[in-house]
Amino acid sequence: MTLTYYLVLAAILFTIGAVGVLVRRNAIVVFMCVELMLNAVNLTLITFARSTGTVDGQIIALFVMVVAAAEVVIGLAIIMSIYRTRRSASVDDANLLKY
Amino acid sequence: MNGVVIGTGEAVAFWVLGPIALAGALGMVFSRNAVHSALWLITTMVSLGVFYVIQSAPFLGAAQIIVYTGAIMILFLFVLMLVGRDSSDSVVETLRGQRVAAAVLGVGFAGLVGAGIARATEGLVGTGLGADGGNDNITAIAELLYTRYLLAFELTGGLLIVAAVGALIYTHVERDPGSRRTQKELSRARFLTDRPQTLPGPGVYARATSVAAPALLPDGGTTPDSFATGIEPQEVDQMPRPTGRGQLGSPDAALGTLDPAPLEGTDGGHRP
């Protein structure tokens, strides 16, 4: 077993997250899939930090976590306000700007 | 440095937690209920946190479990409960063939990226973090964070403040003073509806403590008004229902708590 296994696992997790973003209609679940993609990238960063023997990768992963937290806060607030006006959390119903 | 040595313990942990993480990710994508999706995602995130600890990043492993599963996922669940748990996905495919296309894309993407990474990093022998990945991990991170990445760290603080204020602004609802309805107006409005009284509570009396147990009507049926929103009403085993005077025995007989084989000659009051 080598470090490659971790990288392949991260790639598969990233793909599952991407497919989830494409397939799911509920905006909150779409957000969760984005979180999964960010987590997979974090796993890659930490594996490479271990491989190169520097802590820089871990610091980038830390920044990814912080940005993810900020993104979740804003995203969920937007979903809340969309839900207030449209009474739905589905991404199909937020189509006012379409026409 | 003598390179990364992956021991048996790490291999075992990988082969146990890796499938769990994968199953969590797949369960999140495929479960129809959004709350189940969140719980599956928590499974994946905890496994990834353990991976971080194994991969000589103990600080990030703790941060993963505290920040992601402890704060972010709770925020997700909080919003799910606010928005309405029953706002689950529709099964209708709005774009024709989208799911098949997404599945093909997923398999192709995973194959390409996975195979590419596997080929590129084949036989990768890393240097390993040494003490920086062990007890000195926090010190090593702090040294870098407050020197080389200081500007980014400061900007992160600004980002968090902007995010917090933005969330407040997005979710704030401005009400004109005096526009709030009084208790009297609310009461009048309620008496104009078909149902001025409260809904019947769930049947949590005799044999169930779950809010999913529906309330019973005198004829033994369940009343749909008592169903909790978003929970499937459960079938609760009911008390034995005597149909006539002759069947009304002692309380023991009604509850079914008699001895299975009472001794002959005794009337049940004396137990061996």
C-alpha cells in the first residue's frame, strides 16, 4: 500500500460529489455535495503534504476549511431567503432570472 | 529522512475506513431524504478526519471533526429543519437523460482522474513529515501560518466577518412597527377557520413513546390529524380489546401478563 491509494480514494470521493451536484435537485443537498468535494481535495492536500515533507499542504487545507465554513454560512442564508420567497428549496424553482 | 513507511495498522485502517467513506458518499447522493444525506455525509467526514490523523495531520483531523461534523453539519441540519424536512427531492427528471449523462460523466471522470493519479504517483515514496506530523504538528503549522501565510490568515479573518454579517443581512426580516398581529387578531383569525381547536396530540400513552405513534379514536382507528409531519405513522400494537362483558377479565388477562402455564389447582395468585 502506498500513498497513491489515498489519492485515488480522494479522486473517487470528488467524483461522487460532482455527480451529486449534477443530479440532486434539493439546494441543501447540492451544498452538501460541494462540501464533499472540498473534503476530497483536503485529503489530497494532506497526502501531498505528507509526501513532500512540508506542512504547507496542511495550511492550505486549513484555509480550505475556513473558506468552506464561510461559504456554507452564506449559501445556507441564501437558501433560507429563497425559501422564504419561493416556499421551496429546489434548485428548479429558483428560475426568476431565466426569462 | 527515510521516507514514508506505511505499516500494517495504517493499511488496516485504510481498508476499513475507505469503504466506509465511500459508502457514506454514495449514500449521501442516493438517499432521497435530505436528513439521511446529511447523516451519510457526517459518516464520510468523520472517516476523513481519522485519515487526517493517520496521515500525520492531527491538528487538521481534530479541526475536521470539530468544524465540519460539529459545526457545519449541525448548521446544515438546522437549516433542513427550518426549511422543512419534507422538502425532499422530486423524482421527476427535469432535463431528459440528465441522470444517465451525469453517471457516465462520473464514471469517466473517476476513471480518468483516478487512473491518471495512480499512474503519475506510482511508487511514490514521500519524505514524510517526521516530528512535524507528530507532537510538533501544531507548532509547525503555527510557525508557517504566522510567518509565510500571515497575509492570507489576516484575510481569512476578514472573510469570516463578512460572511457572518452577510448571513445576518440575508436572513434578517424587517418588520414595520405595529405590523405584528396581536393575540386578539390571531385568535379571531383562527376562529374563522374550520378548526379553531388544537390538533390532537400523538398517541404516546399506552405502548409507545414515539411521536410517530398516531392517536387512537374510540373505535380503534387512527386519526390522521395526529400524524406528525414528515414522519411515517407507525403501527403500534394495541391493548387487547374486549368485545363483550364476558371477555372482560382481570387486569392481568387484559394486559396479557398472566403466567404462560399456571399451575393446576391454583387460581393464579400463587406463583411457584
